[in-house]
Amino acid sequence: MKQMIEAQRAYFKAEHTLSYAARKRALEALYRAIESNENSILDALNKDLNKSSFEAYSTEVGFVLKSISITLKHLRQWMKQKKVKTPFYHGFSKSYVRPEPKGTVLVIGPYNYPFQLSIEPLIGALAAGNTVILKPSEFTSHTEHVIHDMLEKAFDQELISVVKGGPDTTKELLEHRFDHIFFTGSKSVGKIVYQAAAKHLTPVTLELGGKSPAIVDKTAKLDVAAKRIAFGKFLNAGQTCIAPDYILVEASVKDAFIKELTTTLEQFYTMEKNNYPSIVNDKHFERIKNLIDPDKVVHGGKTHEKNRIIEPTVMDRVTFDDAIMQEEIFGPVLPVLTFERLDTLIEELKDKAAPLALYMFSESQPNIDRVFKALPFGGGAINDTVMHVANHHLPFGGVGESGFGRYHGKHSFDTFSNQKAYIRKSTKIDPPLVYPPYEKREKLVRKILK
Ligand code: NAD
């Protein structure tokens, strides 16, 4: 590992990654590599998570291909140094911000979108001119192998190295100094990464999870809400960091909403059981299964051990005290809770950890304003779920316990860049304002610095 990191540092120091041409070349090579390995990637995602080719292409392969195209389109512009204003008291000066690569960065990926969540940060890191060590999730081993083989074939290891392995390998990696660490995964491992990074004062991005609510008030279009919630929740069998974790529906429309939801689920999934994504491993299968309270199930509830499939499940009459409300579900089980008054609900939510996402279904602008003003969350949507992730203009990331740092599109480029800020001063005149001795200058300085 030491050798690999040193080789990357030497490559970076030799300025091989700095130019626009080098970055463009790397991104184009990445695009070609993904395109030519598309079948193996889709096959690996199917073997790891039983993802259909529609889900695998739209949320993983196509997602990153589009992201590379967008990055290539804007890269030259993003790389340009930008002139900013300079206060008059600097005399004849100009000021600039020049984005520069950080150096050698480490990207650690999770299992749920094992391809997208490894490659998307890689795109930003390459665009910003860094060398990258990538550690995908070991849980989705087929995808891990494909990523490894694809990138090893397409790139010099001095630019991109893929490290395969689990916690021990990651811990070993984390002992080394990096110039940035980009981690996507659980809160508990996020803390391990943050602590390890602190030893070297390495900046980090933590893309974590949590319990993201979807609020449905009595003014909401219930049929539309049901469809959009069902899509966002049950996509990838609920193994989506920004999936609505639970529903908070206004009590007076709860029954009508559940009816819409169950009708929707019957239309969406009955015919496609075999095509439904599986839970990643036995441990998570058991964990999610144990969160289902049979007495409260109003739809689904069946589990198939052989292929680790849990049918889309809805639980009614759930309260914040239920077991399912004590941790991020990360599976296809949707608890429905009710509220009587929006203001009381907001006060209750203020005491909970800030979620990665929040969704509000409503036709009432005052209600939407109230929720969006009062509650912190990383990103979200009004009258939809998960779609903010697919707009590269929006900075993606968490707040509080759901993480910090932002990426996607230009935000990825910025995350992996050092914003070098400098002032350029004319030497034609040299006013003595700040030079000692200071007698008689203080009055003037006090006047200016107000
Ligand atoms: P995880 O934290 O278990 O694993 C993530 C990575 O950390 C893996 O590569 C794994 O090998 C490594 N790792 C695991 N244990 C480790 C340890 N003890 N020391 C060092 N490294 C270790 O996460 P996961 O289970 O793969 O993913 C699910 C979690 O990720 C959920 O909480 C989900 O919400 C979150 N997530 C967040 C986002 C986001 O964008 N914010 C996206 C996807 C998933």
C-alpha cells in the first residue's frame, strides 16, 4: 500500500494530472471503459443485488456516463481561475481564486449502488486533477471485481488504483496520509474514517445515512404521493440512502393514503417478484426481517430466504417507539405514522437527527414553507422522492449526523479542489499605510476598517 501511494504521489508531483488535456483524456478513457464493460457491469449488479438491467442502467451505469459527459462539457470552464473583487484599500490590486488538485485522494464506496457510488466521486476527483485510490464495497464482490479489472486495464496505477477488501484493508489504508478522503457508508464507519483522517489533518467528505421522512398532509394529491413514495422507497429494495425511510401522514387522510399505496404496490410489483432486487447479504436480510411486526403489516410482509428477497411491505399504526423506528431501515419496509398537527410534528422532528433527505407532499404552500424553513436536511423534494439526486446542479450531501460535504457536477469538482486564493499587487506605487512605524496611522486604519 505504501508503495502504491508513493507511486501516485510521485506521479502527481511530476504534474502528470494537472493539464486540461490530461484530465480530459482520463475522463474520456473512463467513459470508454464503462461503455465497453457495460454488459459485465450489469451482469455483476444482477449477481450481487438481483438488479434488473433497467435499474442497473438508470441508477448506476447511465447515471455515471451522463455525469462524465456533463463534466467534460464544463471542465475547461470549471478549471479557469476566477477573478473576484478587491476592496479599495488594497490599492492597485487584483484578486483571484484558482482551483487546484489536492493530490492523492482516497474514495471508499458502499454496497447499495456499488458502481455509481464508487465511480461518481472518482469522476470529480479526476476532473479536479487528483490521483485516486478507490476502495469499493467488498459486500458486492462481483461489482468490486469488475470495477477493479476495468480500471486496471484502462489506467496506469499511478493515476487510479483499486484496492479490494473489507474493513481490515480499509483500516490499513486509513493509516496512510491522503489529501482528501471521500467516504460513503454508515454513520458508525464514518466515525472511524473521520478519526483516522484527523491524525493526518486530512479533509473528508462523509456521505452517510439516517432516517429520512416523507410527510403527507391532508391537502396532498394522495394518488400521486403514493406512486412517488412507492417508487423512491422500493427502488433497489429500499437499499437507497435517500429513500423515504418512513411516512408521516396526517391522521384524517391516513386510511385513504394507505389504500392508494397498497393499490399502487399491487400494480408496481406483483408481476415482477422474480425481478425484484435482493437484500445484499444474510446479515442484512435477517436484520430487516426482524424489523417487520406481522401484527402491523397491511401489505407484503413475505420474505424469501433462498434469494434474500423481502417483498415490498407497508406497516400501519407505527409509532416512534417501535423497533423499526430506532434505526435506518435500508430495506423494503415502509412504516406509516400519523400526525394531528403539523406544528407539533415539526417540534418533534426538530429533536431528531437531521436526515439526509426530507420529502413533503402537499398542495398547501404555507405548510410546505413551514416544514422547509423549520427543519434541517441534506436535500429533498416537494411532491416527489429521491429525484434531487439526479440533478447535477444540486449539491448532494448530508447535514449533522447524515454527513458533510457536497458533490455531483461542479460540486464534485469543488470538493476535490483546493481553492487557492491570492492577490496580485501592482509595484508601481507603494503606499506606506501598513508599514511601521505606525505613529499617526491608527486613526486612518480605524476609519477604513469599519
Ligand atoms: P458501511 O459503512 O458498512 O461500509 C462502507 C465502506 O466502509 C465499505 O467499503 C466497507 O468495506 C468499509 N468498512 C466497513 N466497516 C469498516 C470498518 N470497521 N473500518 C473501516 N472500513 C470499513 O456502509 P454500507 O453498509 O456499505 O452502506 C450502507 C450505509 O451507507 C447506509 O447507512 C446508507 O444510508 C449509507 N449510504 C449513504 C449514501 C450517501 O450518499 N449519503 C449513499 C449510499 C449509502
